[in-house]
Amino acid sequence: MDQDSRVLALLAAPTKRVRAWYTSLVGNPLIMVASYSDDLSDLQRKLETMSDVEVLVLDAELFGGPDELRAMLEAFPDVITFVILPPEAGQPEIETVLSMPTVAGGWRGDVKLPEVVGEIRDAVERVRGPLPQPVPASPVASFIPEAPEPVAPAPPPAKTLPMEVSSPSPASPPPPGGGRVVAFWSGPSGGTGCTTLALAFSALAASRGIDTILLAFSEPAVSIYLHLDRVPNVESFFTVQKDRLQAAMQRVGWGGQSNRVGMQVILGPARPRDGKITKEQLSSVIEAARAAYPIVVVDVPSLPPGGNPWSMEPLRHATDIVLVMAPILTGISATVEALATLDELS
């Protein structure tokens, strides 16, 4: 797929809905999500800094009313906007929103964005002119004939607002009890590739549009792999008074110069040892991450004789545990020992 042929969009809605929208559009051949926002101040900042965004899809529930919505849109007249109105919106509200110069259309009720990306792309073409057509990635792509000369775009039709559409099924927001905690662990032995798999799993989840945080407690491996500074790290969580999770995190981004895709990382101390932290402190870190992110990945240190809270607490909080063992005789012995430990913890 020629990435330049896709319309670049910014999504804005309450947290659960915008995450579901983002996840549903990953890999879509017609539209590429530049970013998303669930906060008005963050949305304004992104509109000010992301000059290449062509389309804004936003949920009117983020605003206090039509006047607040109009003020936001008038500040960014070059962005083509689609607005999702609540199901109870009346005809006067609908007409007020559709009369705004930058609004190309909208829907009432929840909307499944993959079903309407064609309408969004058509609206961009009516304003900007014909867009490059998406083509499949293929060895014969160089033999595709040149596109015909573009014709003048037809006059834009009157704005319409379709009837209500069915609600989407959110794909990635945390469940009511918090996100999933996936612990990668090698039992009593190290050197099995556990950290590599934890890192790969985190990157895969993030690349699929799921907000992901990696708790890299088996340090210093991850900081070396990702070329991260050793500060900030988990110790910042215990030393600041507010926004503790934010203070302890570092972001790793990829996907071109804009780093549109990324995940958060909290580094543990180098060579974690017993006595440096209480299990209650470590538990608070894991639960804070679980409350904020749908996927929490923990790279768990190997378990030394006598135990270690850096190993034991993540296992106690984990919803999923991946045992990573070497396929040799000692790996079988380590697996048996690890399973016995997990049985005792349960």
C-alpha cells in the first residue's frame, strides 16, 4: 500500500471511544490515523503542531455545546471536520453544526469508522481534488500504467446527517477492574530470551493501536536495547507527590519522523535486590499502571533462592504469565520449579 495515498486523520472523542476508533482503523487502506486525543487542550495542541492533518473526526460530547465547538473549529479553518453528535441531538443542533464552514458532514449516535472512511475520503477529494489511489504492495507495482489526467471535482453535495448507526465494540480500553498484566518470566534461570519476548510483545501491542506500558524490572537489559537513559526510572514513582506514573515513564516511538506509534516504558533499578523496596510499594506501581493502560507487560527478573519482591509481586498481580524456558534438560527442570512456585502463589 502506498502510504501517501491515505488521508491523514486526527481522532477526538472520550477515552474509550477514541481508543476503539483508533484500533479499528489500524492498517486501513484509505485513512491513516496521525494521532488521537481525549482532551480538549491536548486536541488544540495537536491541531496547532500537526500541520499535515487533513481530517478531524470528533465526538461532540467533548464540548460543552455548539458555541465551544464552533470556536475550536474556527481556529483551524484548513482542517476538514466530521462531527459525531449524541443520539438525542435535535434538528436545531444538527443544523447548527452542519452550517459550520469546516464541517463536511457527520453522524448521529455511535459510529463504526471503518464503515464510513469512504465518505471521509470523498469529502477530502471534493475540497482538495483527486487523491492518489491506493495500490497493493506487489512485485509488479512498477508496471501499473499511469493514472489518467484528473478531471475537475464535482460541486459538493449538500451536507447530510445519516440516521443513527450501531454502537462499536471497543477493542482496547481497560476493563472495569483494570488492564491485563502480562508477565514474562524465566523462573529461576536467566538467558532464555524472556526480555526480548517481553519487548517484542509490547511493541506488537502498541503497533496495533493498544495503549501499552512495559515495566522493565529485569534491568539493565531494556535500557540497553532501547538506548534509554537510566533516569527517570521506577524510583521516581516513589519520590514525587503527584503524577507519579508520568514522572517514572519514558516513551519509545517509531513509525517515521513523527513517531506516531509508541509505548511507555518504566525502567526498574539496575540489578534489583531484596530490601531496596517493599512489596507494597511495588504493588502500587503495578496497580497504577494497570488502572491506566489496557496492556501492562512486565519483564520479570529471574527468581533467586529466598525470593525477591521484584519477581514475586509481578507474578501475584499478573493476569497472564508467559514462562520462557530453554528447550534443554535444565530448562525442563527450571519449568518444574517455576510451576511449583506459581502453584504456591495461587
